[in-house]
Amino acid sequence: MHILSPSVLTALLAGLLAASQVTASSVAFKGLKPIKQVQLGPRPYYLVDNLEDGPLKKKLASCMDKNMKTSSWSIAHRGGSLQFPEHSRESYMAAARMGAGVLECDVAFTKDRELVCRHSQCDLHTTTNIVNIPELNAKCTTPFSPAKDGKPAEHLALTHALGLKHTPELKTPEVKMPFEGDYTQKKYAQQMIDTIIEARVNPKDVFLQSFLYDDILYWLKAAPAFGKQALYLDNNGDAPGSLPSAVANLKRYAKDGVKYIAPPINYLVANKNGTIVPSSYAQEAKKLGLKIITWSLERSGPIADVHKSGNFYYSPIQEIVTKDGDIFHVLDVLWRKVGVAGVFSDWAATTTYYANCFGIGLKK
């Protein structure tokens, strides 16, 4: 899988390529080593200070002078995307330096069926100005170099060099499938597996993802070593009033052999008399023995705005959360009461801080 922005960009469906002022040589990983000194910056300490006095603040404050370590519980959502362009080398490096133990690559395919790290096939406008620059929108300025002849794919090589784990998400295509008549969804799903295998990545270090349930079933059957850690990204409770049916579906997932489910945060928490508690979804998943990884923390802006105007990820607890420090209250419920196995975050420092303070998934 290739990292394309801002260092190397791709106009996906048009099959056109472009590059920003950062040269292609900047994505070389020669000499890159695992991060030894995790750097969290001021944000998690600000969040601790912003908490009201109480047991949680006392516990988190006691960790302010700790030497922080990388944690597999802290998952970088498209890198450090709170500040850096998603899926860029700069974004991934920021996440690694903040102690993320797992890096995400959203996997889409180009017109010539190469796999690239982009959130979708039609999103270059979200991280680049390619559409506004005719010469970039019409031709290549840096040739695209697919992984071949033993050369590892860029994102896989970067993550491996940093000593971290992989979580590639097979993005739902925005073109009609089968693409060009013969590129089926199964071929697409298998190509991602083949790419990982060719890069000699250990299956235990890979957490595949998809919103398409058939992808999960395919991996469980065709590549069980990878399928057993595949995350089903559950969005079946998004529509108003649909969460009960999403809860009911959990029994089918467990029966089908799915081990991990990955719902958004709002599926897992509820408001009970002004207190954040595990939702019926979280309780049922735990009862069935399903492992839970959730998304996406640090994607909602200031919590005061969330409290005032609402937000998808905090929708059940909008009335309870009022200040930025409440992010740690949410994390605390997700870990101590829901028991999540990991949290995707747009700013890994927050999840890394909590993980270090409670000794979760720390790299030895």
C-alpha cells in the first residue's frame, strides 16, 4: 500500500498522479527505527488539568512524570490526522512519535488496480489542492512506483521499520463492482492479503478492517490467519432507532466466527441518570465474547461545542460531556467498564497517555 499525500498524491479514478513540494525521496525509510522516546506534547496534560477533582484526575495526574511507552491499545486513525493530512508520511510519523502501536491505512484502488492509502477514491480535494491546479490535475510530476520485484509497499515498509502493527481498512469502492467487468470485490479483498503476505508481515501483527460484512466472511474462509483478527466495522446502528437491530445482529457475528467488532464510540456508551455507562450494545458484545475496538476519539472538536451543538461520536452522552477533560471520562468507561481492546484516535497522544497510566498494551 502506498502513502500518497502530501508526499506523493494520486488522482485515483482518473489514473493521474501528482506530487506536492515534498519530494518522493522523503518517503524513503532507510535507517528508520522504532521510536524509543515517545513524545506526547501538551494536549493530554491539558486534558488532565481540565478534569474536575476526583479519583480519575488523581490517577491520571500521578502519571504526568512517567516515561511514556508505545501502546497497541492506542491506534492511529489515518495517522496524526488532527493536525497532519491523513495518510501522509508526516501524519504517520507524528502518530508513531505519540506512541501509537498500530497505524491505519485506508486502502483504495486506482484505475490500474494498484492499492493506495486513501480514505476513498474521490477524496483528494480533502487533503490537497490538486483540483485547483490544472497542471497537477492533468499529468504526473512524480512517477507512481508500485511495489514489485521484492520492493515492499511503502506504508507496510514504514510501519514495519517503526516496529508497529498494521490495520488496513478495505474501503468500500465508489465505482461499480466488478470494476471494468472482472475486478470483483473478492479479488480486491484478496489483493490486499496478497500484498501483506508479499511484504512478509506476520498475520498476528495485522488487523484487517471492512464495513462490508462479506469481506470479513471472505477473509475468515480464504485467509483465516488474517481473518481471525479482522475487524467488522459496524455502522448498522447509525439510522435513528436502528441500534436495537444492531445489537440483535451481534449474535449472528459471533455465530459466524467473527472475533472482533469495531463500532463507533456512540454505540458503546449511554446516559444513565447523568452518568456515562456501557450501552446495551456493549453489554451484549461482552456477553457474546466479542472483542471490541472503537473509533474515533479526538475527531469531534472542542467538547464545549459538542455539548452545545451535538456530535455523532458523543450523541448519547451530549448532555453529560461539557469540557475537554471529559474525553478522559469517556476513555475510562471504554476501558474499565466496556473493556475495549483498542481505540482509534486522530491524536494518539491522548490514548497513549491513558494506556500508560493504566498499563494497557505497553510495548516492552
